[in-house]
Amino acid sequence: MTILAAIAIVEDDTDERVALGRVLRASGFEVKSYASAEDYLAESTVEPGCLLLDMQLDGMSGLDLLRGLRSSGSAIPVIVITASDDVDSRNEAEQLGCIAYLRKPFQGRALVGLLRGVTRDQQV
């Protein structure tokens, strides 16, 4: 199987993080998972093809991480996932260039299709 692209998942819910990783790996993506924004910043040495980012994390929020990435000049594609659809957070995430804002629960097929479109030219 061809590895499509490297996807980073930042999700503090272990079950959700594991489930997302399984779906993405089964669809041909390379996956690296992080339990917090701080873990991502400390451990990530290479920008992934796309960052799947939970908004409500323990410690630094997903929005804080996205702000920091953009202020440092990172143009990494970001898909925001959230259990609550707060209009102000959605608007700010979109202004910071997130390519999609998905409310949990969402269809795995929809996420895979979105990621395939974003990472089309990024085979590992």
C-alpha cells in the first residue's frame, strides 16, 4: 500500500485519538498522535501534511496552538475538530486559515475524503 501522507492528530481523548488513528491508517495515511498541544510542539520535528486538531484540549487549547503556528509562519493545513460549535472559535479558526471545521461526531469517510484532497500531492 502506498502511504498517502503524514497526518498529525492532536486530541486529548484517548479513545477518540486511537479511533481516528485507526481510520486514517486503514485508509493509507501515516499517522502520528499527540495527547496535547504541548506534546505536539515538543515532539513534532517535521510538519505533517495536515494537522487534525481538537479545539478543546487540556492545557493549551487547539485555537492557541493554531494561533502560535500561524504567528511562527507555518502554513500547515489544519482541520479543526470539536465537540462544541462555538461561533467565535469557528470564525477565528477560519480567519487563521483552517481548511475545515468538523463537529463531532463526523463520518470517517468524510474526513478521509477531505484529507485525500488536501494531501493529494504529498505521498510519503
